[in-house]
Amino acid sequence: MSVTDQNSAATGRRAAPSELVLDAARPPFPSGFRQILLINAIATLFCASVICLLLWRQTMADWIAGWWLLHLLATSLILIDWYSRRPRADAPQPDTPPVDPAAPRPRWRAVTDVALAAFCGLVWGISATAMPQLDDTARMLLVAVAAGMIGGSAAALALMPLAGAAFILGIALPFAAYFLTMDTLIGYGLAGLTIGYVGAMVAANHVVNGIVVRNKRLHRENIALYDRIGAARSELLDIAESSEAFAFFDGAGRLLVWNRRFPALLGIDAPSLRPGTALPPLLSDAGLPVGLLKRLESAAPDSLPVLKLANGHWVRAGLRRSGQGDRVVVLVDITEQQAVAAALRDQNERLAELFREVSEARDVALRANHAKSGFLANMSHEMRTPLNAIIGFSDIIRHQMFGEQSPKYRDYAEDIHGSGQHLLGILDDILDLARIEASRIVLDEQPVQLAGEIATCARLAGQQFGRGAGSIIPQLPDRLPPLHADARLVRQILINLIGSALKFSPPGLPVEVGAQRNTEGEIELWVRDHGIGFAPADQARIFEPFEQLELQRSRRFGGLGLGLSLVRAFVAAHQGRVAIDSQPGRGTRITAVFPAARTLPPSESGV
């Protein structure tokens, strides 16, 4: 965890964010000295080059070229010294203090530094030998550049005062000697001024060196102090480690101090945190909403928000104010509680779903029981009617109540036969239903010509319900392919669909029946009436066994309520499906769809 500053117990002052961290692994003095070496080398060669260009025509070219080459040599030596002071990958180690150029060095190194500085100064100083050859303007330029080099070295070489003095004297002594050779009052005065200026610059170099040494000592003391503060704070934060993650921040939203739990909970790389880092982007990167801090400002203590982080953790966020006006955001990890709560919710949902399933199963069972009770009552009525006719008419024939040769007996025999056929149909429906429930439907598959079957079933259904030939209208395409199916079940499907349509259609309204091949290659058998229709809530129920919408309808229209359930079962046995399109008062269309695999090409029609 990064070490941050807190209130000082002695002064009561909070340090500015820029004062919060001192990097002990990289003191500013060595790195600054290396930069000065590089800048001096570049500035020396640049100034020398400019002077050479300006004085090229005022003195001997050989002298100018040689002087510039001496500067190039001096610059190269400076760069070599700069390169030798570079940090190396293998030294210092993380726990080894870095090399400080201002620290006491080996004697050979100090001698080398002084000799290099003296040589560089003498290179500038020998430019005084060109003064007699120059005009007044060029002399003033050369003296000004030399004075500037002396003044700059007073501060630039403060880390090495002996080298600074050697550099200054190397420049100044040749110029002072030149001024003395003028043998004039002005020359003596310039020589005195040069010596006084040199003394002032050497003294300034010594003063700056003292300041640097004191600053270095204070830097080391500050590092030691911050290390002690960091150790104390680390102990304090160890005590503060708990399930709560917290971070102090100022009014601008900048981090001041935090505990280890804070970056760990948010999924942030702890070494990347620094005092002064903006807190809102950190919270946003962790998956918390933008504007969370403002939201927490106005949140009541009993309504703290529960939020999910990007790493999957759940936290309860809160905001508090310190006694000094800073704020602290507190994040409590409630992931385990959320997991338990989620498990409880899932369990409650499963229990609720189970309860719904049990309730639905109970309702289905009650409805089925009610439907079966209604079916039994309806079947008793349906069977009693033909049985009464059979018993009554047979009793009349048996006792010859109208004489031995009455023509009425033949009509009664026809009635007895019709009633027996009706009873047989009821029993066949019940047996078919039993086979369906026992999953014993066995298909006798063969090519079925639907046009002929539709015509036959329309005639039989019309006779059964006493409808004329025009009451059932077939609608067939010109070339309808045969269907690979069980002919008896297809006939049952058609009869039941047509019978249901006739039963719920008023007399005089036709029933349409047809077949077609759809775009997917499936065969569709459909029957449409213009009768009472069904409400959407009733359209699924009419295909259930024993289901009839109302007992009054059962009495009014007759039947056991098995027809449409048998249709759905017979179609399903052919891997097909049943669709219904109906609206109350506007009629019904029921379609039996057979899969495309059961559509035969015309060559397999058997004709």
C-alpha cells in the first residue's frame, strides 16, 4: 500500500498532495547532476560552434579550427563522464542506496573531475589569445561569453566545488593575463575586475554547494521520517483492516489515504494508487455508477445503496465526514450475504413454482374429474336414448302390437339398426380413447387419396346429422398428391372434424372441407364452419378428452366430447399437429397438418 500523509500531531497541518510522497529510491540530486552534465556538454559545444562561425573571418582559420576541436574533445570527455554515471540494471539493487555524485568519492574520481573541469575551463580561457586579432565588438562578445560560462558554472558545478573552482580559474586566468599585458590603466582595471568576479563566483559556488549539502541532508532526514511515518501508518492500517474498505478524499475528490481492503475489494492494482489520484474514475472503473459520491451525500443512513462491482462482489456503500472536513467512502463487502439472499430467493421462487405446479395439477385433476363426471352423465344420456329406442321398438316387434304383418315393423327395424350403429360409434370412440391413453395406436400406413376420402366422409357425416348434399362443400386443388397415412384414422379425423362443424353450425350455413399442400410440402386437411366459434380461452380445452364447454351445449348439440381430442391424438400419431382459428360468433377453422415426409409423389398414388 502506498504511504500517504495524515495530520501532523505536532503542527496540526495537513500536507499538500505534492508533499505527500518522497521517493527514497530515486533522490533528486544524482539525477539532476547527470542532467547538468549532459546540458553542459551540449551548451559548450553549441556556444563554441557559434563563436567559431562569428569569428571565422577575424582570426586565423587554423587557430579557430584547432580551438573548436579542443572543445569537441572537452565535450567528448564530459559525455564519457556522463555515461559512466548512468544507473545500471544490476546496481543499485532495490535494497541498496543509489550512488550519489555529491557523496564522498574515491580520490581518483575527485582528481579526474577536477582535471576535466580545469581542462574544459582552459579551452575557453585560451580564447583570450585571439583578443589582439579581433575588433572591439568581437572582443566584447568573447568576454561576455566567458563571463557567462563562469557565472553558469558557479551554480552548475555546485555539487563539486573543487571542480567548479578549477573550471572558473581555467577560464578567468588567461583573460586576466591578457588584460595585464595591455599595460594600460584600463587593462589593469579589467584584470582586477576579472579577479574580483572570479572570487565572487567561487564564493557563490561554495555557498550553493553548502545549500545543496544541507538540502541533501534534509532530504535524507525526510526520507527517514517518512519511513517512520509509513511504518506507524502501516501498523495503524493493519488495525483498521476489517470487512470495511475505506478511503479518505478531499473536497476535489482526490485520494488522501486508504486501507488495504479498498484496492483489494475494488480489484485495483494497489501499487498504482497514489495520493492525489482522482477517486471517481477509480469507482467507475470498478463498476460503480457515475455520480456515486453525490448520491451518497444525500442518502439516508437507513437507505444506503447496495451495488455490484465489475469483479462480481456486492458492496453496501456509505459516506461519512471526518472531523477536519474530509470525507471517507466506506464499502462493506456483502457478497456472502447477497449469495445467501439470492439462494433464498431462488428457493422461494422454486417453492412458488412448485406451489403453482401443484395448484395447476390440482386444478387439472379437479377439472378432469369434473369433466369425467360430466362425461359419464352425458354418456349415460347418449347411450340411454338409443337403448330406449332399441328396447322400445324391439318390444313392439316382439309383441306384434300392430299385427303380424304391419309395415311399421320394417321402419322400427331400421330405427333399431340405426340406434345400434350409434351405440357402436360411441363404443368405438371410447375404445379409441382407451388405445390412445394406453399408447397402443398402431398405424396401418398406405397411400390415401384425400379427394375420395373427403367425399365419402362428407356424405356419411351429412347422413348422420341429417344434412343435405349442399350443406358440405369440398374444396380441393386440381392435383393433390396422396398422403402416406392410416386410411381409417384419416377417415375418423375427417368425420370428427366435419361432425363437430355440423354440430355447432346453424342449419342453412354450409360447412367447407378441403385439403392442400403448403409451401413447406405439408398436407393440410381443414374444415371451416360459420357457427358459434370459440373464445381464445376455450380453444385449447376443446381438444382435451371429456371436455365440453358447457353442459347446456352438451345437451343441445349432443356428443361425448371426445371427437376433437381423438382428432388431435390421431394427427399426433402421424407426427403432425392441429391448429385452430376461431372467434366467437364468426365460426371456426380447424386444420390438421401432416409432415412433408408423408406427402407422396403422384407415382406412388396407386392409380
